[in-house]
Amino acid sequence: MTPVLLSDGQDADHLSEGMCYLRQQIEWFTATAADVAARGKKGGPTKVLPGSVGMRCVHCAHLPPERQANGSSTFPRRIGLVHQAVRNWQRYHLSKCPVMPEEVRTT
């Protein structure tokens, strides 16, 4: 699966401006074996398998896992947890991402 932005053209019809902006900083992706192995090293949940769909920061996704700040990716277990996953990303990753442009972080 090619990564796809979490946001879409209808976000503004249903979400606040701030939530729309956050969703533009996150993408859907499919976990590879390397993603699963790196997640295990960081102490994350081990139930993620290759092919699992997750969400990750568009700014640091290209970095090796050891250079990504905590919370850069997550694998919500069900669609109802996506909103909470975005909020957690905002709370734990947004201020610590090593490559996020400052204008994105402070907007």
C-alpha cells in the first residue's frame, strides 16, 4: 500500500480547523516486517504484523526507527480509535518530531 494522507477533501465539513490541520500531518501505511521488528525494539505492542494498517507522521516516516521520536506511528485496533490515535500523536509526538518544520509544529 502506498502511504495515503489521513485527511481528505471532506474533513472541513465535519472537523475543526485544528483537527483538519493535524490530519494533514499523518498518513496511513501498511507495516512491513522491518516496521514490526523496529516496533518490538521500542517496546511497542507486539501484535502488529506485516500488512497491518497504521498511522504515522509524514515528516519522520523516512527516518530510521531509532531516529523517530516516540509516538511517530500507531496501529489503531478499530476505526473508532482513530480520533484518539490522532490526539495521542498530537500530545506525544508533535512537539518531539526531529524533522517537523517549526511552522507546522506551531500552527
